[in-house]
Amino acid sequence: MEIFNPKSNVNFLKFDKLAMTLSMAAVLLAFVLVFTKGLNFGLDFTGGTVIEMGFPKSPDLQEVRKTLASAGFGDARVKTVGATTDVSVELQLREGVQQDTLSNQVFDAVRAKYGQDVEKRRVEFVGPQVGRDLIEKGVLAVIYTLIGILIYVMIRFEWKFAVGAILATIHDVAMVIGIFAIFGWKFDLTVLAAVLAVIGYSLNDTIVVFDRVRENFRTMRKATPREAMNTSVNQTLSRTIITSLTTLTTLIALYLFGGEALRGFSLALILGIVVGTYSSIYIGSAFALFLGVTKQDLMVPEKEEIGDGSRP
């Protein structure tokens, strides 16, 4: 199935230098926002209390929030988990208040409003030290993943392609995290998992283009590296669009109907797929050209002929 003619010759790399400049500026802005404004970390990272309750019938979450706010818990985050009758309440750590006392106060406030049929399903405490450890391990996971990608692409292709792939991946991660910082969306473990998934998706998209570039470098002998690269982008564009649209359709459905618990995860992946499709062309491929990749970089070295051992 082709929705974009693979024999077309659209000059996608015409504005590669402009795209690289704008992308680098966007990445720098994302880093500045993360370090100045910061991320809106969830309880997984900051620590706090999670109380899950079961209602006899689906409650109005806005009414639950108002009930908790009137009881002194205006910072509570309320969402459904699984069934619409199962509600989770998240509270930040409070100095001088025992966590079990806090959970009982929340539960009593809800029961006073909705009756004794409300059940306390689960109470979980997350300490601040655990949150700091999770942040550290999350950052290390991203760094180790990038190092692994660098080594893999260098072995399979060439170091110039490896640098392009790493820069494209860093761009995608920075864009997703930067957008979360701009809008103050909650960043928890599910979003971190989505960021790691974005790394894999971005790499896969970039490798598909690079693989076609390697083939065209060997077959298009009269073409320049830029022409071969641009042809490769044209040839793989249908595959990229179909894959992205299929994945986006699933993620949009997950975002709309998957409930509050999966909203951050699906949103991060949606953003990652959009910027990943862009970066495979204007970051990965463009930076490989910028570094001066040539056909000789991907040519298979000729085997030296071995004599039969006979003397002249």
C-alpha cells in the first residue's frame, strides 16, 4: 500500500539547515524550561499518599474534588482507576501529619458525603527518598539507552549516522519533556515509560530511513549523498506515514477513552510520534549530511584476493 509515490522527488532536505537550526533552538528552550520552570512531578517522584476507594455507583469526580477541598484537601488529585466506580485520591506529603491519619481523614470526608457504602480499597505511601531514587534511575535509564543506541548504530552503519540518530532521539525526548514543562502536565512513572518508548520508536523510524540510504548509496552510483538521502526519504515516506497514523489512531483512542490513569502516557507517546516522524528526516538524516557522510562510508570493503600458493 502506497499513499505517497515512492518514485516522487520532493526535495525534503531543501530546508535542512533551517530545520536543524530551529530544532536546536527548540531543544535548548526545552532544557531551559525544565531547569527553570521544572516539571510537575507526580507522587511517584515527590512522595505522598494514594487512597483508592470503591463507590457503589460512579461518582462525579468534580463533586469529589469539591468535597475534599471543603475538608481541607484542595490539592488532592482525583481520578478513576479501571472501573468508573473505583476512584484514586493522591495527596502530597504534609509535614507534621502522619500518613495513616491523613488517609483516614480523606476517607471519612468522602464517606460523610457519599455514605458508608464507600469502601477503602488500598492505601499506599511513597516517601520522598523513593521519589528521588526514581528520578535518578529514570535519568540513568535514558542515558544508558542513548549510549546503547550510539553503539548499535555505529556498528550497523557508521559513526556519522550514529550521531544523527542520537541527536534525533535527544530532540524527541527534549520536545516531549519540554511540552510537559510548558503546560505543567503531571510527569509520573507512566510518562517516563512513554518517554522511553518514544526513544525506541524514534530510533526505529530513523533506522528505516538509514537502511534505505545505505541501499541507495550502493545502487545510485552517480547520485550525490544529498540526492541519495532525499530519494531515500521519498521512498520510505509512505511507510512512515502509515505506521505513524496507525499508531496515532490507537493512542488517540487510548487518550480519549483510557481514563485519567493512562492520559499522560498516551499524550507523551502522541507527541513523541509526531516529533519523531519529523526528526528522522530533518535531524537524523540532515545531521548525517552535515557531518559529511559519503558513499565510501557505507561501501563494503573489497576482499583481497588470496593466491593459490604456487611459485612462479
